[in-house]
Amino acid sequence: MNERSGGSDKEQGLAAALRRFPARSLQIKELSIRDESFRGMCEDFAAAENALAHTDQLPLHVRAERRAEFESLVESLAAEIEQALGAGKGFI
């Protein structure tokens, strides 16, 4: 994402992860500072959420299939983030 769409990819990724896991906000912020891979995961998560939010704009003949794909992607990335947060528990 760029400045016109409401902030950088990094900011959007952090915001998405914080929305999904608000009880782990401190851990998310700290991990995002020191782990580029985690930041990338969060950015991908935000992009998948954004794509899911816009599925209603897709042509009707592909809408349901794309929505299912993006829902699956969002849940998969959320699970990866949660796993990364679990792995980082002892270090924070």
C-alpha cells in the first residue's frame, strides 16, 4: 500500500495484526521491530484482508470462489502470525 491508500505496508500490516490479536499488542509491536519476516507476514495478512473486503466488487461469476480463497488465506496467515507470536514468547 502507498501513502494514498492510508499508510505504508508496514503500518497497514501492524494495524491488521493488532486488530486480529489485540491482547498481544505489545508482543506484536516488539516482534515487528526486530523481525523482518514477521513484518512481511503482517503485511501479507493486511493485503489479504483488504482483498477479502473488496470481493463484493468482483464480477458475480467469480465472487464466491475468490471470497472463499481470500478467507482461507486470511485464516492461514493469522495462524502463521499466531505461531510466530508463540515462538517469540520466551524472547519478549
